[in-house]
Amino acid sequence: MADLVQAASELSGCSITLYGGDAAQLARERGRAPAAGAQLEFRGHVPQQEVMRGLASACIAALPNRDDADSRYTSPIKLFEYMAAGCAIVASERPPLRAVLAEDEAAWVRPGDPASLAEGIRRLVADPESARRMGERAREKARAYARRARAERVAGLLRAI
């Protein structure tokens, strides 16, 4: 969240909704919010359905993971949600994310680098048609990661054994 809040100073004309974070984190990041740049809305913890409604209306979703132990070995659940919603994705160069998306399936940025994050978002904002197509491809690819599709693959493996 901190990197996206910092990147907001370079994203005039954008509106960014941030989900998650405890009360202390939200207060800290609100205090760091830039006076100029993107309009920020801090939603905090909300029901999953509300997050999915927000994603459904979003054009771009950002996954600014840092280069730390949590990001190195994480399951990219948020990534799958972003893909299923059909969002164009700005993602940090992290192995769990690269294992899912190819070079042209996200705007890849340097982990922990707010300027790189802002540049990735600006690239997609500058080319809305490309962002739309990227989101459509992501939605299609997400189908392979749905629970039913994964269950069918596991069942096929078990049958083969």
C-alpha cells in the first residue's frame, strides 16, 4: 500500500481505491498521501464481495509486491482476483506472479519502487485500448485457475494413477 500511496503523487487525473490495512496502517498512509496527484480512497477491510464489485468497475489493478520473504513465497490470490475481474494488471517482478503471467500479460515494474509503479500505471492509462485487451486476456486466462478447472486437472491426474 505504501508504494502505491507514494506513486500517487505522479498520477494526476487517476483515482485509486485502496483495500485492506488495519487502522494504524490506514492512518499512517493517509498521513503520507500526497497533496497533489491521484485521488486516493482508503477503504480498509471490507467484505470480499465489495472488493470484487470494486474490481469489476476498475480498469487497472496494481499488485506492488516488494522483494521480501512474504512476496517471494506467496500464493498470488489477489492476482487471480484481478485477472477474473478483467483488469489490466500492473505487477512487481516477483517469481509467484511471473509463474502466472507472461511478459505481455502485465505492466511489469520493479518491486519496492514507487516511481516504477507510477510509470507502469501511466503506460496503461496512456493506452486504454491496450489495457482493455490485456484485461480481456487476463479474464480468459483466469478460467484455467478457477477451482473447478483445478479440481478437474487433479481428478484427471488421480484417474491416470
